[in-house]
Amino acid sequence: MFNRIARYEEHGFGLPYPVVILNAVEEELDEKGARVGVRIPNIEGLAAAVALGRCFDPYELGGAEVRFLRRTLGYTQKELAGHLEIRPETLSRWEGRKENADQRPVGEWADKALRMLAVLDLAPRVPGVTVDPKSITGLRIRLRNPNQWPTLTAEQVIVKTDSHKRYEWDAVHLPMAA
């Protein structure tokens, strides 16, 4: 038996915080009503929507977030480094930087370049999310307190085309959580 969950926190993206999923996850229950598993539809689309949502959050990207964006884009470290015109060792240092380090993992220019690359690549994959890539250029990257993380929330929306309707992911931007 399956039961739809109103709010589910997913910890499997390698981010230092959970992703909140609204009204889309189904839990599988045994005959006694105990949860035996969960089913998340279109996990690749969800990852792309979460990545887009994070790109428009103005706080600096942490090492785990850089790694998450790279993996969601489907690039190796060498490939992404080539697109950003940096050395693979530099990207490796960004990804390996601990979240509580005193130093910023990525400079502001590189942070914006990575976000722009992600938005241009991922936006066509997530028709439920409306984005304006130009807003990345005007984004003012802010420092984040070490224990302050974004709250990334996603929900499924209905996207209508000429002949049918289908479910796609949308990222809901919420303020930073303390």
C-alpha cells in the first residue's frame, strides 16, 4: 500500500542540509502500517530543480554544493574545470573545502560563472521552473554564517502542452534557515 506524504525531507543529494519535498513522495507501508520504503518520482528532474533553486539563492556556494551542481550537470571534475577555464585541482579544492572553513570555497566571479553554466544547462530539463538567466549576473553573492543553510523546497506542478498534461518539478525558494 502507498500513501502520499505532505512533507518529506530528502538527505540523499550529498548536501549538508535536507531538501524538502512537498506532496510528491509516496511511502510504502506494510500490512501493519509501518514504512518499508519511499518512492520519489523523477529523481533526476528533482535534482535539476533543486540545483536551479540553489543557483538563485544569493548565499555563497559551499564545497558540497559545488559537487552537487557538478554531478547534477553530469560533468567530471575535468570537464567542469574546462568549462570554467580553471584547473581541475582548483575545482577539487573547492569541492573538498569543509563547510566551516574560514576561507570562501569559491570566489564571487567563479561562483557566478558556475551558477550561470548550471542555469543555462539545467533550465531546459526542468520545464516546471521559470528562470531568467540574466538575474544571475545581478546576483550579489553574500557570505553565509557557518551554521546557516538554505531551505530548498520542491514540489510537483502540472505542465500543460498542446496535447497533454504532465508532472514536472518546481523549486520553491524560501529564506535561509538558521
